[in-house]
Amino acid sequence: TDSDDSSRSSMSTPDEEDEPDDATQRLGNTNWCQCSCCVRMETVAECVCCRDYPAAVRKQQGRQSCVTSHPDFEALCLNPGVLQLALLNMRHYGERNMGATSNERFRFAAYRQCALWLWRRLGQKNRRPLPSCMVKAIRGHFASDTYSGFRYPSL
């Protein structure tokens, strides 16, 4: 269930779920993509497909080949009105460093919305790379000249 996935995610380490077994062979190509929507990513940790995460596969319910085709993805993660509300909520709870431009802020909110939609609350300083297909869709909607990519939290 999603609640089982949520509780398990707060205890996972980067090696347990974030990087597939063949991680080093994923860099520089998209042979690892099973949904046909992923792009090459800058780091091994980011080379992950939505089909690699059980939570994303459950969202698809056999209807789509990619989680980005799910109607809730667009509604929750790409809709500027929803993202603006998410930003207001994050600011209310003390989040301050959300980006300098509107597209940076929307990407920040969209990434958080995706994680919340897939895994519920992961917990403070507990992060997972989003599937490449989701990152591609978000960057396509809220483009920039530079991207920072996924970073594990500093301890």
C-alpha cells in the first residue's frame, strides 16, 4: 500500500532504493528507460525511470506506459495555480530557498509535489531522485538555462 511505501521510504538509504543494480551502466544513455519518456541525466543517481519505482508503477494502474501520462501528474505537478499554492504552503512552514525566478520556484514546487504524490512525506533530509521522465516534463514546462540536478542532503 502507499502507506507502507511511505513508512519504508523514510528509513531507506540512497543505496537501497535510489540506484538500480546496473547504475554505472545507465550513465550517458537511456537504455534503462522502460516508459520511453526518459532522457539522459547528468548523474547515476538521476538515471531512473518511473518503472523503477513501485509507487510510480502503482499510480499507472496499467493504463499508461509512463507516470507522466497520468492525469493527476499534470494537475498536481505542472499546473501553475496548484504550484503557486504549494509554494505559499511551503513558505508558511518556513521554506525559504525556493529559487530566484518564477520558473525555478515552479520547478522547486513541482519536484516537491511529485515526491508528495508518489511517496507522501519522505521526512526532513530524506530525498529520492525523481524519475527522469518526470524531471524532463517539469523542465520542459518551466525551462531554464541551467539546472542543479538532484542532490542528497548535507548531513
